[in-house]
Amino acid sequence: MYNVLIVEDHDRLREQLGNFYEQEGYKVTTAACGEEGMEKLAREKFAIVVSDIKMPGIDGFQLARHIREKYPDTDVILITAFGNIRQAVEAMKLGASEYVTKPFQPEAIRLVSEKLIEKRRLLEEVRELRQKVRDENYLENILSKSPRMLKVFDLIRSLAETDSGVMITGETGTGKELVARAIHNLSRRKIRQFVAINCGAFPDTLLESELFGYEKGAFTGAVQSRAGKIELADGGTLFLDEVETMAAPMQVKLLRVLQEREVERLGGNRKVKVDMRVLAATNVDLSLCLAQGTLREDFYYRINIIPIQLPPLRDRLEDLPLLVNHILSRHPVAQERKIRSVGPKVLDSMLAYRWPGNIRELENILERAIVKCQSGAIEEVDLPAPPQRVIDRYFSSNGDGDISLKQWLLRSEKEYLRDLLIKHKGGISLAAKEAKVDNKTLYRKMRRHGLHKEGFKDLG
């Protein structure tokens, strides 16, 4: 049932209109003047307001303008006398949806009202359909209509109800942290903190203090006590990005925290109980880390209870137009310049590109295109030339494709380490930091390949 407000200063006409709309099945509210009509609009929502134009005080024109500004979803029918065309035109300019002229027949007011209600019904249906599509393709800042990603959406929703450890894997730029935040925001832990740390951004000693915190005087520079990420995540979620870069001793310490659910700050002797969920992410194959011994099995199985694999952008290209529109709609410069789309040729070239940097690369490329664009559509983007694949580069330099995968991995690792040591002139700490391994691991791999730091000190 739709609500109708009738604003008319003539008692008899107000009563006749009220009776007519009630017989048509509407819920009717009446007001004897424009001021009373405004008061009732502030208290209740109406589908239609029927108002006379000429009234003492606030007239129909003023009322229509007020409704257009304050209640844009409400339709207005203005009643004008003697078919005054000038008034009718003015009424439409001020926001009236329709007008009828006095004297009017019931059939005229019925047709006008039915037309407005039908328009409203269609708009509500479109709004519901759009919301349904949005709900299906949008989950906590993640946008996709790809079948693979929609399965990820379903998994996120089901995982949010549990406290299980989750390992999110995917290439750089696929949105691993967005997935972790979505799991947190849909869970009962959303009222507490989501604490993220990139394990690869800290050397081992600093990572320990970041995770565990420290007491005043625990080491040089510890001028005051500080809670670590683990304590801050109490009651919430701890997200470990690039978890494969964590050194083995650090893995052991964190494993103990996960098992005992308590943490002790560096330099302290007091254990603090913690209740947190741990989510981890990586962009490498952890089975290789296990095989190489850089990742402990007990730690791996503790954090990898439920895996989520994110597809790269090149495997979900049906999302590309959706993502482009989303980025343009949120970019301040694109909004200021009214850049709404990309041209057909640009879209074709983007669909043919491999996107090694995934969605992060898409954002960066669009950022550059937006800055250069001078029209409402982007007609040019700077897409990098596709890089030569590592395996192609290897075979072209060695001329020998008859090798096993293990041999290829070992030779590639040796070349990588040699180039790294040349770059840093044999500097172990710098090379280890760039390789995201500890010094001990780097020495072990150098011995395996017969590499010695002394041979690189004089190279540049």
C-alpha cells in the first residue's frame, strides 16, 4: 500500500480527494496548508503528494521545491486552475512530476497517479536488481563476476564463521590482503583489530620485536615498553604477509605462541594470554620452501589449515571492464575530469595484455592514463612490452632443453645468486636481505653452488 499526502486548503476538495484515493487502495494523510504538509513530510514517508498551487502561506510551488530538495523519491502532483499553461510549466520546472487542472474528473487523477506508481514500481525493481547484482559481484571491497572468484567469495563467507587458520596464495597484486580483511570483517572478530605485518619488510631481529613487542631497556634504543603485533591482535586477527620470508628460528617462536596462546615480550618475564586468529599470505609455492628447508613443516601445517588460491587477472579477464569502471568511479582526478570509460581499442589492448602485476598494475596503468586523458574516455594507455620468459631466456643462452626440472631450478638458482653477489660485491647481509633469506641460508646455498664471497668483492 502506497502513502499519499493531500495538501489542500479547501475542506470539501480535500475530503473528496481523500475519499477517492482511499477507494483506490491508498493510505491517505491530509493537510490543510503547506506548513502542515511540511510537518507531516518530516514525520512520514509518502509515495505521492497531491497539492493545490494557490494556498495561503506556503503555496504549492514552494512545497514542490521543498520536496524536490528534501525528498527526491517522492512524486508531486500539483493542481492548477483553469488550465493555466504558464503555471503548469512552472510547476514542472520546480520539480512536480505531474499536474492536473481544475475542474478535473476522477479518471484524470487516477491515470496520473497510476502512471507515477508504475514508474515507482519499475524504479524499485531496477534498484533491487542492481543491488542483487552488486551483492553477487561485490564482497568487502573485492569486485568480481568471475566464476573462480565467486567460489572464493563463498569460501570467504563460510570461513568467516570459524577461527581456522587460512593460507592465501596468489601472485603479487591479486588482492591477498583484501581477502584477509574480508574474512576479518565478516567474522565475529570484526569489532577488534585487524593487524597486518609484512614479514619480508623486516630483518629477523626487528621482525621479532615487531611481533612480540619489548620491555623498556630490552635492547639499545628501547627507551619505553611497547606491545607487539601479537598483543595488538588480541581478540582480532593477525595477518602475516610474505610469511615464507620468516626465518626458521622465528617460525619456532611464533609456533609456540600459536600453540600456547600466550606471548612474552623481549626483555620481559611476564606471559600475556592472547586470543587471535592468524591469516597468512604468500606469492610463492610453499611446497618448494618445504623442499628447500626454509619453511618448517610443523609451522606450515599450523598456519595452512585452509588454503585459498587467488587467480591472476589474466585468468579472470571478464572482470577487467568491471574493475576499470570501479577504479574510474573512485579516482578523484577521473571524477573531476568526468572520465567515465576507456575506448574500445584501449579495452581490446588491455584484454590482450598478460597483467603480470595483476590488479595493482592495472591501477597504476590507469593512474597514468587518467593524468594524460583530456576527454571523457581514455583512448590511450601505456602497456609495457611483454617480458621474455625466464625459461625462454635460459634455453636461448644454454641451447639445451633436455634437462629435468630439478636441474633447471638449481641452475636458475645459481645464476640468480651469482648476479645478486655481483650486484652487492660479495656483501652477504645485503644479498640475503634482497633475496629475503637469512645469512645462514644464503651461505648454505652458496656452498651448494660453489660460490665464494671473496670472488665477488672486486666486481661491480
